[in-house]
Amino acid sequence: MEVKPRGTFLRSGKVKDIYELDANRLLFYFTDRVSAFDVILPSTIPRKGEVLCKLSAFWFETLGVPNHMVSVEGSNIMVVNRMTMIPVECVVRGYLYGSLHDRLLKGEVSLPTEKVLAAKLPEPYFDPTTKSEVKDEPITEAEIVREGRMTSAEMRGVKDSTLSIYAKMGERAIEHGFILADLKLEFGRRDGRVLLGDSIGPDEFRMWPADRYAPGKTQDSYDKQPVRDWLTKAGYKEKLDRARKSGEPTPTPPLLPAELVSLVSDRYVHIYEVLTGRKL
């Protein structure tokens, strides 16, 4: 059921519109917008907002980790406790894929693994980034503490929590025939406590069918990776990288093909229903 957002509009993110309800609570309105490479695309993915909202709620309810959720309204609205977000994206990777694979090939990172695309890492790798509206950049744990983004104690707690959540979600994925390749989490502070926040859905992880997994090739993904792959093949990522390197304006992204939009929408719905055991 579609419910209209309420409260005072604060801002729009890449995917969510955020409203203020009162001094203590915010309203997240999950849209069908889609972003890739930190750029909002002109196309939308039907039911994407509903999946992100409801799957996030499922994880907040079942992970057993203190978080900011208060309630869900309708199909794509979540009321949350207001908190000060920590300006770090906590990424954990179980497989050599995406930007981690690119950085390994360029010699920007050292890992005890062969440089085989999609190879399983010896153990999950904590790989935090900055949080930026332009482009998230890798950052070390030492830099996070030195720059005052987190205290040493917070850094240890957040890293342990991120790895623990990845393990719990990974176990559930395997039970339902999927591999959780990587995961991005965000945390914030409220009343002196660090809480899990933001959202946890196919925009924040890569999920691969276990029966189709094979190292050394591009994996079939039930998340927004097919959008990234298409934009790369269409030449947009190369154009975007050149523009960013030279300081030029962000090039206008192309419209996604209708068949790709339908595929991604179906996969978002499927992964929600498989992981939760609930019909959307």
C-alpha cells in the first residue's frame, strides 16, 4: 500500500527522500531511483523502493543488532530514530570483485589471494570508504581514527559488528541458495551509543546464485550489479572516470534498456521473497 510521506522535507539522497517528523524522528521515503558509480540515473526500477524498505526492516528485526528503526508505514516508508551518521561506509568483502579487484590489479592494495575475478578471499576483508555525494574513496582504519571520524573503541566495535552481520547474512543467503559476495553498512550515534542505520538491501550488497558461481568470470547478480555492468559495456563508466579525473562535469547517464529495468526489478523482488520467506 502506497503511503504519502509526511513531515518537513529535509533532503534527497541517491535513493531516499528524508523528512523530519520531530526532534527525535525522521521519515525515510524509499523511491525507485537507481544510482551507479555514485551517479543517479534517469531510469527508475519499479518496486525497488518497496524492496529496499521491507528488506531493510527484515534485517533490522532479525539481526539482533541495535539499530535506528522505529516502524514501517505502507510499502516504502520507514520511521527511524534520528542520529548523527558516522561519515564512513563500512564495506566487507568475501570475494575479489568490483573495485577491490580493480585496485588489486593496479597494485593499490595487497591481499593474500590470486588475482582471479570473483575468487573467494581467505577471510572476509574489511574495506571501509569515505561517504561522499561525489565518489566514495577507500580509507584505512588508522585514517578513520586520525581524522576523528570514529574513536579507536568505536572503530573496533563497528568493524566487529560489520563482520558479524556479514557472517549472519551470509549464512542465511547460503541456506537459500545464494552467496553474499559483499556488503555495505552504515552506523550512527544516538545518546552515546553507536547504532546500525541507513538501509540493507540489494543496493548495499552483491548477491550471487550459488549454483551459478564460478571464479574467473562476471557473476550473475541479484542486486544492481547488472546496471553497473551495462553502463560499463555502454562506455559510460569510462566516460565518467575520464570526467572525474580531469575535473569536468559529470556526463549525463543514458537511459537503461526496458529489458534490463524489468530484469533488475524482478531480481530485487525475488531476492526479497527468497531471503525473507515473505511475498511482496
